[in-house]
Amino acid sequence: MKTQLSERGQVVIPKKIRETIRVSKGDEFEVDIVGDSIVLKPIRRFKAQKWQDYSGIGGDIVDSYLEDKKKEKKHENVYP
């Protein structure tokens, strides 16, 4: 598959590839250089839909959840 670099340095990942590796808008990637190639690795994070998803898990993940909620709240109050 082919894609093209835009004037702003953006590259579109073809839909078939996005679906295959299950990534969507807003997902973050680790970017590496291997030889003369650019490698994008999706950063996978656990996202709970409700607080019950966190029951019985370690404190680090709960802390991460609380930090994510603080960031979401902070962004909600920012006007464009």
C-alpha cells in the first residue's frame, strides 16, 4: 500500500491497516527508526468504561485512571 506525506508532515494510515491493528482517531503511537524505516507502534492502554472495571486490580492502574479523569476534566473546561 502507498501513502503520501502532507505539507504538514502528516501521513494517512490506510483504513485496512487501521482496522487490522485496531487503532482509531486519537490513539497514540511510539515512533522508532529502524535502519531507513519508520516504525509506528500503537500504545495500548487499559480504558475502563465504568469504575467496576477497576475492582480487584492494582493501585497503579487506579492511580492512572484517576489521572486520566483529571486530564479529561481539565480539557473539558478549555475553550478553543
